[in-house]
Amino acid sequence: MRLISLSSLIFAAVCAVTPPVAADPSPVVVELYTSQGCSSCPPADELLQRLAQREDVLALAYHVDYWDYIGWRDIFADPAHTDRQRGYAHVGERNMIYTPQMIIMGREDVVGADAMQLAEAMENYLGHKPRAKLSVALDGRTLTVSLPQLPDGVAEDLRVQLVQYMPMRRVDIKRGELAGHSIDYANVVERHQVLADWDGAAPLELSVTLAEDLPAAVLVQEWPYGPILAAARVE
């Protein structure tokens, strides 16, 4: 893929997607798998910045490590992010992983710089009521997470996860395919932690102390690497 610039018209296609009216909507979780060593990633990184400005979208950047060998070590990369991307590929029966890739609500994947395809995928989830009624509350650095029994009463394999992220960082890239570029990165995932495995058959309430003073969010996801049932920002 070549390094390209996306037009403002294409960005507007994503930013102008309007959700239908629904009670207690959950933000649409968009995971971007990206790397500072990937020459085709900057348009997707910029697109994620636009998404990060929307209240109805939870945009998360997972930096992977498999491009580090070509001359620049991504300072945000984590092998666990690569493992998460591989997990999605395995469950989705895809035989490869790549950057930039976006995963929407744990269900659909699109090329990360394809704004039109992303807009179409997001329309399926914006404004929809979550399958799980997730509540979060923050007191100092103590986070409380509450989930009532799932309404259908069917036990499922679910994973409750905490994500903490840096809202914005600028990096001066000195080597590799993007040498000489200064790039802004939004909502860079710094910590992804499993809080509990839950079957939904009984209510769940737990508390955890946040290790860092960073924005956070909680995800409830079918496991392994299935659809995201609910998400909530920690505010």
C-alpha cells in the first residue's frame, strides 16, 4: 500500500454518520491495528483521530510490533496487541494479519484507511442498545463495574476487560519507511487488562484500582475474540 492523503470529503463520510434514536446506546468500539513502521498507516491514524472526537464512538489504537524489524521500533507497540489481532484473525478464519486494519465491535474488519467502508460498517451499530447493561463508576482511582444478569438467561463465555489509553501523542519518526515524519496518534492503548470472565447467568459486580491516571473504558466481549456486547467510558 502507498502513503496517501484522504480528502476532507472522505473524512466527512465517517464523521457525518448519524445514529438512530435508541435508549441507552453503547459507543461503537473501533479498534485500529497500526504501526509507526507502516507507510500506509498514517491515513488510518488520522481517521482514528476524527473518530476519537465522537461521543458515540470508542476509538482505540493498538500498535503492533511486527513491523519493528524494518528500521523503526514503534514506541507504543506491544506483543499482546499483535496477539489480540491474531486472535481476531483466527476466529474469523482469516489467514493473515495486516496494518492498518480496523475491527468494529469485534465483528467486522475493514482496511483501516477505507473511510467509506468503515462508515458503512459503523451504520450497523451506531445508536443500537447494548446486549448487556453495563454500568461503571469511578471514585478516585477505584473503578466499580456492574452487570446485571443477561435478560435472556442463557449462559455465555464473556470477558470483561479494562482498557486505558493515551488521548494524544506526537512521535518524530527517525528511521524506517516513515523517516522524517512527525505523526500524531490518538487514543493509544497503554494497558489492556482482563477484569473477569463471566457467563451472564448471575449479576457481576467488581472493583479495581486504576494503575495509571489515564482515560479508561470497559468492554464486555464474547470470548474468545467475539462480538462486543457493551462498552462504557470511565468518566
